[in-house]
Amino acid sequence: MTTQWSSATLQRSLGDPTVTYPLWPPMTSGCPRTSTAEVSYPVEVDYAYDQVDPFLFATAAGRGGGLDRWAPLLPPLAAPGLGEGGTPLIEIEAGVFVKDESRNPTWSHKDRLNRCTVSAAVTTGAPGVVVASSGNHGASAAAYAARAGLRCVVVAGPELPPAVDSFLHAYGAVVLPVPWEARWPLTRKIVERTGLHPVSNLTTTHTGHAFGPEGYKTIAYEIHQDLGAPAAVFVPTAYGELLFGVWKGFTELRSLGLIDRLPRMYACQPTAAAPLAEAVRRGVPAAHVTVGHTEAYSIVSPVSGYRGVVAVEDSGGQVLELSDAQLEAAHGELARAGLWTELSSAAGLAGLRTVPDLDGPVVCISTSSGFKNRSVGSQSTKTVSPEWDDVRSRLHAAGIRD
């Protein structure tokens, strides 16, 4: 595949923006000059914005599908795509929109990230990729690695959802379920001993891959094209990569003169696992928490990262902590609107329901399909006789009268 032109120039530390590094190799362990034993600071990608065609956004629709339409504002896209992005923005009530990321190739937002990170693996000549994930990230990385002809190793937790397990094996990934606390140390060891390119986190507090959040910027680009700049964006949040990526996309749009206001960013976390909320409360770059029980497994993390703090504080936003009951209520509300989501994906709408009186349209990011829920397959509908009395009884039980 021919890599499309990119205006990416270098990598910049979020810990100290005056600290920069060359664009290659991608920083997969954060910024070594600003990080400490307790806190790891991520880096981000910088661009020669003055070299970007001012008509990029006006002509995006004519440049094909996938993230390729945004190539000048992304790291070099060396891996072939799968038609990621271009997901619909659905108005479920006046002024409330849902960005439905389940329409991506592997049914989640992670496809935007992995188009960029697997491209980095291709460019650096790595034999494959390794990812620590028990959910969407692993399924997506496996798909994009397969598309690029690379091997993929997924270091999963001990309770792998059946749908995700099926995804991984279909793409030919090597799946290694291990205890939760062993995932990141084992991932580091695999990187050191095999040369596989890491597309997930390696550090004490979360940094992840430098190129990953760049893919998430395209969500902001698409929201802008469909709606303009909303008043607020509500984002299901674990580490904060998605939150930061969407925020960065909007800041770029303003820098390019395409919007004149920025949305507030609301990070939506389960109360049982809210390290970003703890970091913001304490005024620290990242925090560790003890994780309680929640069914929202895709946004569970005992540790946060500095990207989330940047997005919340720079946007004037907030971290919202949500109970499983609130998540279930929003999950049901989305289903009644015709959107079957993963429970974690309902966090955006659940968060919105706790914030009154927002002025202007708002967007809730729905990250993944309901097929990723751990409960899939647990319900069994009993067969009914076609005799009218039996059918009428079932209909009456559902409130449908003849």
C-alpha cells in the first residue's frame, strides 16, 4: 500500500510541551525526559498545519472512505484500512445526538486507533503487534494486523467475553488469557523478547501508543461536518485516550479557523472504577484506585493517564461517576431509540442525564455494539404454540391487546 501524504512532523511531550522528539520511532512508553517512577507522561503528534490544504474539510467526501480522507492530519497511514470511520450521528431527541461507533468494521471506536498504530508497526518493519486487552482494542488490533499481513498477540484478562474471543480467533490472533495484574508486565516482556510492536500501554500510569489518539481526532472532524461545534461531548472513559483524541480534534478545527467555540468534554466513568475522577479531585496527573464490581468492563481501569486530565481541564469539562443502575437505564433508553450498544457505551448518555441545562446541541459517543456485552447469549426465548390463545397470552403479557 502507498502511504498517503501526512503533515506529521514530530512527537511532543504532554508533560512539557517544549520537549520534542523525531516522528520516528513512535514513542510507545511515554516521554522519558518528563516521566518519573510514579507518573508517565504521554507524547502527542505535532503537524505542519500551515502546509495543510485549507479545503481539506470541504473536499473530504471526495477522497474515499476510511481515515484516508484525513491523511494530512494523521500520522502516515501505511497499513491498509477497512473502511473505518464515517459513522452516523443520530438525533435521539431534540438537541441530543449519538455518535454510533458500533458501525466501524469491528463494531467499535478502536478501529480508528488501530488504523494508526498498526500503520506504525508496518512502517517500522515489526513482525506483528501485541496488545493487552479483553475487549474492543484486542478485537480491532487483530483485524488490522490481519489486514496488514502481521501477526497479533492479545494478552487478555481471565474472563474473555465470548464475542470478543470469537473475533480474536477468527482473525488468527494468539490469545493469552492471564490474571489481570499480569497483563502489562507480560506485554512488556513480549515486546522485549519478540520485537512485536505494542499498540497498547506499557507504562505505570497510562500513556499508550503515541499515534493512537490521533485516529480518534477524526470523530471530532465528522461531528463538525454533520453538526458544527456542539456545546458538550460525553465520552465513555477508561484511560482517557478517546476523550483526549476527540478534544484534540476540536482544538485543531478551531486553530484552522473552522469553528469559533470548543465543546466541554465530559468523561463518563463507572463509580466502581474512576481513576480519572480521583486524579482531577486530587489535582494530580494520574491516579490509582481499587476497582469494584461493574458490568461495564470496557471502561474499567485501576489507573488513569494524563491525557484525560488535559482534556477535562482545558475544556472546562468534568468527570462524571456513574452507577451500574444509571448505565443500565441509559442502555435501555438507547435500545428504545433503536441503538443496541455495549453497556459501557451507554456511559455517555448516562452522564448527560446527570448534567442539567446545557446550552446547545450535545453529542454522546457510543463506543461499541451490544454484541460485545458479556450477557450475550444468556437469554433464551421460550417457543410459543401458534394457537391464538397461546399467542394472545404472550401478547397480553407484553401489553399488546387484541
